[in-house]
Amino acid sequence: MSLENIYHNVVEGQAPAVEAGVKAELDAGTDPETILKQALIAPMDYVGQQFEDGEFFVPEMLIAARAMQAGMSLLKPYLVETGVQSAGIVAIGTVKGDLHDIGKNLVAMMLEGAGFEVIDLGVDVPSDKFLEVAMSGAQVIGMSALLTTTMGGMKEVIEAIEDGDLRDDVKIIIGGAPVTDAFAQQIGADAYAPDASSAVRRIRELIG
């Protein structure tokens, strides 16, 4: 199976075929970084663009991301072994009091598909946990909220990071159904993303 076939199988969400294709390429001695960039990152960029153009919707993004992850799980040990640089370290979580994770999970998968190292903190994450990952080297912190009642938790996290004198060291991006760009500016976040695809693009800009 060629890299082009893996690319198409990621776009179509064919996880078993992606897994088989990545294994075949590794067995054939193809460079892991080449597989990553041409057969996993490239199709996820395409899927993200199709979403932004209104051609794909969340279900298509989800199945493509899951197919990509099937290939990534095989590829990861080889990437570590060959010392391939990640695009950056992003910690992501749903703020305290909020248990919604579908959007957050999609963003995490899309980021991984874009070559980022993702620290998924899960749901109901307190501010001290976000502070901890900021202290341990995360370059970007992504926060999600689906309830208006939990949005205040985002401000608490930013304040905790400021109190820890780490605000200059980490970029902060927020998102979720009730969240707006105006709210992001109001609480001092660096960026707002309305969906997973734009989250990846904004995070690339923040780190770049």
C-alpha cells in the first residue's frame, strides 16, 4: 500500500486500512517522518480545510481523526526512536465543573494529526492542574467549556498562570459552544477557536 492510499483511507475514515498501510510502510523501511507528514498530517489538513469550506461536518472529521490515530499509535514508537520533533506541546482540558468532552476530544485528535504532542487533561480540570502542565513545559493550554456556568473557570486558570509568573511562557486558547472571541479578549486569552479545525490553525499561529 502506498502513502497515497493511506492518505485517502484517513480522509475516508478507514481505520483498519490506515493501520495496515502504516504497518506495511514501516515494514518496507519507509522513513517514519515521511509517513507522518505525507500520510497522516497531510490528509488531516485536507479534512480541516474541507470542514472550514462546509464540505465536511463533525462526523466526517471524527472518523478521519480516529483513522489517523489508528496509524499514529503504530507510528509513535518509531517517531520517538528517530527523534522526530513534534510541532509543539499542547495541554488541553475541559474546565472545572464541566464534563463535556466531545469537542475537546476532537480538538485533541486533530492536533495529534497535525503533529503536536498532546497532553489530554480530561474533563472537570481544576486550575491547579492547568498550572502544573504550564510549569512542566506545555507551550499552549487549550480550555473548553460547554456551559455558561463553567466559563468563569477559564478566567481562574489564566489568573493562576499569571500568579505563577508563567503567563509569558504559555499561550492560552479557549473554545466551546457558549464561548466567544469577545469573552476570550475579556479574560486575557491569546486566542479563541469556534471549532477543531480553526483551533489547529490558531495554535500553529500562536507557536509559529
